[in-house]
Amino acid sequence: RINMGNDSVKDKMKGGFNKAKGEVKDKVGDMADRTDMQAEGKKDKAKGEIQKDIGKAKDKFSDKD
């Protein structure tokens, strides 16, 4: 059995961080009328969501015997 517990936590933490970072960039880009920063923010948010989903999938996989 492969222990992915720590990996899944790391993925979920990184995902949460990237999502939050993306939110900030998106909002600041909107306020500063910087479409490049908004685009970066949206990219970071999407990356964060994917990382969180990977962490959740690892949790489900590691729960199976």
C-alpha cells in the first residue's frame, strides 16, 4: 500500500495557496486595470483548484486497501 497521506495534504495546501494568490492578483489586476495581472490570477486560481482536486483524489486512492 502506498502512503499518499502527506502528499495529499501538501497538494491541498499548495492548491489553497495558489487559489488565494490568484484571487488577490485577479482583484488587484481588476482595480489597477491590468488585464495581464488578471489573467495571471485566473491561471493561479485554476492551478490551485487542480492541485486541490489532486490532493482529494490521493486521499480517496489511499483510503482503499
